[in-house]
Amino acid sequence: MSEKILITEDDEDLAFVIREALVRQGYEAEVAPTAGALLDRLKASQYDLILLDVRLPDMDGLDAIPRVRDLAPETPIIVMTAHGTRQIAINAITRGAYDFFTKPLKMAEFQVVVARALDRRRLQMQVRALREGQAAGGFEDLIGKSEALKRVLDMAQRAAPTDLTVLIQGESGTGKEIIANAIHAQSKRARGPLVKMNCAAVPETLLESELFGHEKGAFTGADRRRIGRFEQADGGTLFLDEVCEMHPRLQAKFLRGLQEREIERLGSSTPIPVDVRIIAATNRDLQQALQEGTLREDLYYRLNVILLHVPPLRERMDDVPILAMHFLRKYAAREGAAMAGIADEAMNVLLGYSWPGNVRELENAVERGVVLGQGEKLRAADLPPQVARRTDDEHPLVPAHLTLEEMEKLAIVQALRLTGGNKSEAAERLGIHRTSLYDKMRRYGITDPNARPPEPETAAPPAEQTH
């Protein structure tokens, strides 16, 4: 069943454009032109996501958020406004919105945010199912036969029934979150909540409130008490993704909560006991993070009780055929497609590509091939251009004569070109936060998202000799 999205927007033309874009993505989408219509719909039906305009004819959208939360506490809200300011964003998120978008909408980025919000909704439903004993979850979701993967899974399975803290290190797209899900599902806390927070996805000014909660009046816009992720995870597991993106000052407070098993909400000095298992993850090199000071040494040693290094896909290419067939069956069933196999030429292409985006990139490539391809087998022509192109006809990705800064600039330009200028996706490919990507683009003067990378220099032909 496709996911249902409710668009609360009084501009009929914009509402139509958004609805059509979402329907083309395979979602069900409905429009409510006023806040009153929105609340009426929520009383009569359930939705997986709410898109909420700030300026509505009968009520300010920000004022509507708490009422929406009362009727649909688990449904994520994305706020939209043509008058984007930092204060509006902070107010929206502190009142319970999931994210914030400024008009005019950049549809590619908008669709990425929608997809991520729906992913969050699915995870919430999985947590509920785990609480009710309706979903087993586990290591069967981690597909592969390579020795590199087997070693990680063996250690994870031994750690799961204990209460030990786990630190998962691996590149973006390698499956760190799936491992965290499996450890929780196989632990003695499986009937408790699995609460997740991506430290890189929450603005630094809001991260402390998100993690520890706050009391009413703790800061401007805090119009009610908010329970933080630590308290939400009481009796279960707290999964902190991209933990190195947490400010060192906040890492110190987090460490105190971890050691003393009690926290304090912002605006309060009353300690609150919490019984939480911690699983943390990062795509950063841990030794480099320690040297740079982005990860406190005392927190590193407290987290590094069980360290799981998830190998990138290029280091376990034996798993590519198994994963590719798994994804092909998954998306062929979803699309009702007759595709049941992978042609030899396509498999050779899959095995000859380095997969910088790891398993996530492989899944996206196969999904694209299933949706756009025809016939009973996936062909090389059905795969994305960056995967299917002949690398021996291309210039080397990193010419040897470039400096380190030139190599970084080249990598950014290539990532932007491969993603059509989608900065969120480009940042994910590069393994950095989107704000870091913006900083580097300004530093290197990169303005054209579809710019071609610089051609490697070639030696001048020898001058003709005359006799």
C-alpha cells in the first residue's frame, strides 16, 4: 500500500504541482486548503506525512502544529513557507515539526526530504511492532556471504544479547543503521523502544534540546515541555548516528548522562534517571576525528566497548551478485515487473564498478533498472550512466598530478555533476554534512552544479624537427 500524504496549502496552483509530483513518486496525496480542513481530515483518517503551509486563511500554520501533534502524534510534519527565517525554522521544529522548507520549492531536494520523513515514519511503525511483539527483525536483513561481512555479523550477534555499548564505524551507505536495528531486535531490550537520532541532521542549536528535552520557558519558543530522545529511549536503545557531528561541549554532557544514567532537561536542574543502551555510529575515521578534536577522547573510550567496522562494498565484491538479485526481486515484486534475472553484461558492469555510495548506491541502481528496464533480465543499458559507462574510455577520476585541495574540489564537482546538482545527495555521496559541502563550495568558488571536472593536463606534442 502506498503512503498517504496530506498537503495543507491554500494556493491551489502550488498544491496541484506538489500533489502531482508526489503522485508521480508513487504516493497517495490529498489536499486540505485550510487548517480546519486539515484537522477534520486527521480526525477521520490516518496519514504518513503532513505538508503544512505557515500562512493559512484560518490559522497560522505554526499554531496548528500542536493540535496536529495531538491528533497524529507519530506523523511527521514538514513546514513550508515563502517567508523563511531562522526563527520560523526554530519555532516550527520546537513545536514538533520534522523539517522546514522555504518556497519556491526545489523539487529534487523537496522529494529527498519527503522520502527521509517517510523513512522516519516507517521506523516508528517498526518500533511499535517490536513493542507489540509483531516483528522479529534481526541479522537476516544483512545480506552477503563475504568473510568481511561475516566477521562483523559474528561480533554483532555476540554483542546483541548483552547490554554493552556498541560503536559502528563505516562509510555512508554500508548498512550501519541496519546493524543497529538487528542488535536491538536481538537484545533483551527488544520490547522496549529503539529511538534514533542523526546528529548531523539536527541543527546544532536544537541538538541539545532534541537529546535531553526541555522545560516550558527554557528558551524563546519553548512553549511547552518536550521529552528528549534519552527519555524516549528509557528501557530500550538509543541509536546516535553521525555521533562525531555532535559539538564537543554537548559530547561532554552526553558522556555524563551515559556514565551516571541520569540526565537533566534544559531549563531544569532536576536529575531524571534513564535506563538506556547506547549504539553509536559514524562514517568518520575515528583516529582522525580524535586528532581533529571532533570526537572527545573520553567519549570515544566510553563508546568503544564493542567496535564494529563495516567494510565498504568495494571490499566485499563477492556480495554484489547476492545483493543485486535481492534488490531486483524486491523491486520487481513492488512494480509487478516480469524481470527475474540479471544479464551477464550487466553483472560484469556491477562487478566492475567501485560503488562509492556502497550498498545504498547499488540498491538505487537496481531499483532504477527495474523501473525503467524492459524484458526478463536487467541489462547494462538499464543501469545509471555513472555505473554503466566504460571507465577505460574516460579520464582517470583523480589525475595523479593534482594537489590534495584540487582532488577535493574535483571530487565535489564530480559528485554534484553525478547528482544533477542535488546538494543533499552529493553530500551523502561524499560522506559529509550538507553544511560542510556548502562551506567547501564557497571556499573553492564552485557555483555551477553541472560543471565539468577539469581535464587532466597532457604533455605537449614534440616540436617538429626540420632538417
